[in-house]
Amino acid sequence: MKIVFYLHLHQPWRLARFRYLDLGSGKPYFDVDRNLEIFRRISENCYRPTLDRLAALLRKDPGFRVSLSITGTFLEQAALAAPDVIERLQGIVETGRVALLSETYYHSLAFLLPPPELEEEVDLHQRRLEELFHVRPRVLRMTELVYDDDLARFAAREGFSGMLAEGWEGPLRGRSPNHVYSSVARGVSVLLRNYRMSDDVGFRFSARGWTEYPLTAEKYARWLSRSPGDVLGLFLDFETFGEHHPASTGILDFLSALPHAVAAEPNLEWATVEDAVRVPPAGPIVVPEPMSWADENRDLGAWLGNDMQRSAFDAARKAGTFARSAHDPEIMSDWRKLLTSDHFYYMYVSGKGADADVHRYFSSYSNPYDAYANYMNALNDLRRRSLARTRPSR
Amino acid sequence: MPPSGAAAGAHPLRRLTVLMAGWEFPPFHTGGLGVHCFEISCELARLGHRVIFLTPFPGPFVEAPGVEFRTLGERLPPGTQIPGAYTPAEIYGPRFLDVVNQYNEWIADLADTEGADIVHVHDWFGTVGCRDLARRLRIPMVMTVHSTELDRTLGHPFAPILERERIGVRSADRVIAVSRHLGDQLIALYDAPPGRVRVVYNAVHPVTPELDEDRTRDVVLYLGRLTRMKGPDTFLRAAAVVAPEFPEIRFAVAGEGPEYEYLVGLAAQLGIGDRVLFFGKVTDEERTALLRDAAVFVLPSVVEPFGIAALEAMAAGVPTIVSKTSGVGEVVPSAFQVDFWDVDEFASRIAELLEYPHLNREMGDQGRSEATFATWAERARQTVEVYREAIRSRSIKR
């Protein structure tokens, strides 16, 4: 059994309070100081210690493999707030046992926008990875692990040999997620996230009420070893280690102990996403509708579930036409920062239950109305700026 | 004395007899206090408790099934003016306190109190009499604070009123505050023992949603007394910022109070004299009509222990902006909250709600469900819980 240990690194450019009265004032949309402050805090709790642990594990255990996706906005903030985090990333990528993945530079829902946005964002991201890490990924992941057949076709056109997706029951039709599947697009394999095993670490690790608490590396490796199949995807948010679960929960020690525990199980070996896509597919998988890794429904509801979210995304799409015709790189970059999916996530109107708690935890606003009003103001301002640039001067 | 707490779950709880001193009761009311007294009394009666309401007003009162009234009014010389709870004290001066003193003496000596379990006083009016009555009957006293003299006067209290508030807070076995914000203030400024302070919020009745979806809502509404504490000038200043951008919108100020003339002048001075309508005191029907036309409701209070008007607006589906100092914000997370002094932020929030229809609709819907989430019946049940706690605390002491 190959274990694919994949971690996702992302930070959005959060908006400053941009009042309706700020329209046309030239005030910047993004609160750079606050974003960098958050980045520094998370670097302290999570990025540095976890990357150091990963580096140590790679040194100690020649069989250990990791895969990472790092958004463009993350890299921008890291360069400003904590350049050493980029150096640490470069250090582990140089080992040759860490694979990087391609995605949209801005962690956007660009796949819902008219061409060429998706292609351009993936290219932009790829160029940045080449500059910093000198690698060209062969596997693509879409924002929030969104996957469908059209995206597989896109991946094929762009020359990727694999994509990531949620190992959700619907498209599996009773089959195990612990295999590689072939997409509808020739040459593109699909690697699935085993969400139960992943969530044991991502969500349940520090839950004292959980019957399996406390989770040890040995117990977890035993579960992995007894799982049926040939490829098992542990796909997690990087911040699982030290941020969502603080170091005091023992999560970092769990991580440090995991490779040793896995080595003790003879049927287990680590694999990067690039190793895994070479495993022959167990069968085809068909996903006509977009499927994500978020919320109970695994659809796009977390970002486009209510009228405010849909109208905001629609307004962003329309603003794109203006932004593009302004031919101004600053306007273009502001527009794309506004495409980051997190902005729409903040506009989600929580009901009750587990999803609501998750949404509240990740929101940077006191309520979704605040998020929406602020976003719409910034977008309105961007449209005005674009129009001012486009309008022929007399 | 019935067995305390432990038996509560097993047996139907004994019905309580409450001697409630609330000063005003509709239609003789000038603010949230009277509304609260009416709703809580009716719900307590509906829950099967006996409520004897002690008021200086002679009646007749609005129909309140099951509520018994004892009035001082019959004992007052004919023609005595009884001021409403929110009438500024200086207007009445010493004669106001005369009525208050008579009210308290009457309560202290109240006859026919057989079977009374609890004395419940609202605000400062009857605190001295209630304290003495509770002592005489050897039953606990609960005090509900709706607002404080320090707040109402923006820090320039009238000493006799402040003293009566302190007496109430000090003597009560349990103090109910209508918001956490107010409760904290009672602890900090009135030395209320934190262990005795409880919060019971106000509530509103659900309003049937307007079926006519296409109706134009083109009013930005202020509804409240016109006093400095309520910040109506902030409303006008924000309106002046927004008005030029939204020429089709009207701004309405409903309510009466000492700031009226100043505000009319201010509107003219701000250049929006023709855009602001001053309605004066409105009837229930007029208020309903205003809320039906309102696109935005604004409660810009400098000081607002609760702010029931905001809850009423939200129950009617009107998206609402409240100052951060308003207690109502604690129960309606979807309302926009703004620093009371931040005119530009009030203006921006108003503009956003006028500019973005999806925001207006979704916030209105969410606000409706938040505002009507807890009913007066629920608030009455919480009040009974506090009564029972007060009674238990006495039986433990003995």
C-alpha cells in the first residue's frame, strides 16, 4: 500500500474594511499589515516547526515522501512576512522526495470563469514554482480539491498526468477510495482523498470525546496497514500541524513519530503524488458535477451556496471584463486577489452544526453580511478604476 | 416552603405569587419598561403564576388576562399628575418625588399580601418600598434593571434616583439586567455581587412577513425617543452623507423628546431639511406602516441598555444597524454594529444596505429569525427561574 501524504499551504489576501464612503478614495483594498501579522503568527505556530520536522524526517528516513501545494498568494505573503519559510520549503523540495502540485495562483474558482482565466492562473502559478523551486509539477489540484470531468479534460490539455479529488461515495459507486482511478480524459489519473483517515488527523486528533482519543502514530499506522487497496490519500491542510491543532495537543510529535510507525508495517510505503499517478488505475471514475472537499455536501455550497455569494461571484466575473480591458497589471492583480475563494467562504450564512463551526473558525469577519458588503465595495471600486482606465481620454 | 431545586424535575412546580412593582403599565407607558412589564406579567399569568401589579396610575389598563392590579391612584388627591418613567425628572422636581415617596410608602405597608412568594421591582421607582415589603413578609426580592440613571443622564445622575437604584441593587436577592452589557455595568458601577446578576433579554412578537415582495422600501428609519442618549443627531449626520447619492430615499425620524427642536434645526443646517420627515410620537399602526416602508433601521444610541425598537424592526424584516454599545446586539449577531460616534461608518452601512439588494434581503431574513428566536414566554420562563433561584438562596441561608 502506497501512502500519499499531501499537505496544502494557502493564505488569502484578506480585505481591509473598505467602506462605501471609501469608493474612489484610492484606499488599498487589502490590509497588508494584518495579513502579514497573521502569517507571522502561523509561521511561528505551524509553518516553521512543521517544516523543520518534515526536514528532519526526510533526513532520517529515506523512504519518507511528502507532496505539497503552495498557492501564489501564500508565496507572496511568505516573501514579505517570513522569507525563511520559503527557504525551508526550498530545502525540503531539494531532497527530491517532496513533490509540488500545480493549482490556481490565487486559490480561485477560476474554473467557473470564462477562458483564459483558469489557464493563465495555472501558468502564473507554475512559473512561480519554477522560479522558486525549479520544478514543473505533473499533478494538478484545484482550489478546495474541486474536481469534475471538465477539469480532468483541462488537465489533459495542459499536459498533467494526474489530478486530486475527494474520495466521496457518490462517484465511487461502492468502490474503495484507496485506488488510482482513470478520469474521462486520456492520460489523467485521479488520486482520491481517503476522507475518513484524513479527518482522523485533520478534525478528530485533539477531540477528547472521540473513542479513539488519543491517537498514536502506531495505532494510526496499524489502521493504514489494515486498509484494503493499493494507494491511500492522506490529504490535509498544512495548518493541521500546529495551528488547527496546537503543538500542545501532541500533533507535531504525532507527525514526527509517523514515518517510524509506518516503517514498522511491512506492507506500507510512502509515495508522492507523482509516484502514485504511475500506479495502474483500478477503473474509471465519472464526476459530471463539481465535487469539493468541503462541508457535508462536498459541493460548491460553501462558496456559492447563497444569493449573496452567487451575486458576489457574478459581480466579480463581470468586473473581470473591465479589469482585463484596463490593461493595468495592478488592477489585474487586485481583481485576481478578489477571486480568492476565501472571500466567498466568508459570506456563507451559517446554520447550526459542524459545518457552521468550521465556517466561523475560518472567517475573518463578524458576520457574512459584513463580508459581503465589504467585498462588494472593493469590487465596485475596482470597476470604477478599470472604467477610468478604459474610457478614451478627450 | 416547598422542597427546593432537587425536586424541580420530578413534580410540577408550585405556582408563585408575585408582587410586581413596575411603575408604568400600558397605556400609561413612555418606553421599554412599560412594554416589558406588560409582556412579562401576561406571560407569567399564562404560565399559571399570580401576578399582582403595583402601579401609581389609576387605570384603566390595556387588557392583560390574569394580571391583578393594585393602584396608588385611588389614594392620590384628584388631579395629581403622575409622570411617566422616562419623563425627565427636572420637569417635575420635588413634586415628582412626592408621588414616588407615596408609592414607596404604600408598597411598604401593602395589605392583603397573603401567600406572596416574591417581590419583583423594575428599575428605581419602588426600590425602597419593595425592600421594606420583602423584609416585612420575609420573602426574597428580585430587581430588574432596564436602564441606569448614570446612562440616562450621560453621567450626570439625579442623586435621589441614583440612591434608589443603589438601594435596589444592594437589597435584591437577584438582579436581572436586560443585557450582559448592562449587567457588567451593574457589577462595575453599582457594586452588584456578580453571583447575583442574571441576564434576561427583551423579546418581540413575530410579525407576519409582508407578502408584497415588490413593494418599494425607500425609507431609512430612526424610531425612538429624541434624547441625546439615543444619538438621533448621529442619524441625521449620517443621512446627510448618504442623501445626495440616493435621491429617491427618504429619512424618517419617529419619536418625541427634548431634542426635537434641535434636531429639526440640525436637519436644515445639514442641508437635508427636505429629505427628513419628523413624525413625532407614532401610534402602533403608524409604526407598523413605517417599518413596512423601511429599507434600513438605525439605532445609533450612545447608551442603550437594550434597544427593543431594533428588535421590533428586525422582526419586521428590516435590516438593522445598531451601535456597539447597544445591548440588543448581544442577541442579533446579524445586525451591523458600529461605534456610536462613527458617522461615516453609519453612513457607509446605510449606503451598503441601499446599494446591494441581496445584502438587504438576506440580512432582513436572517434578522427576522434572530429577533423572533426567543419569545416573551421564554423570557418569562427565564424570569421564573430567577425567582426560584432567589427563593432557594433564602432557604439555604436559613
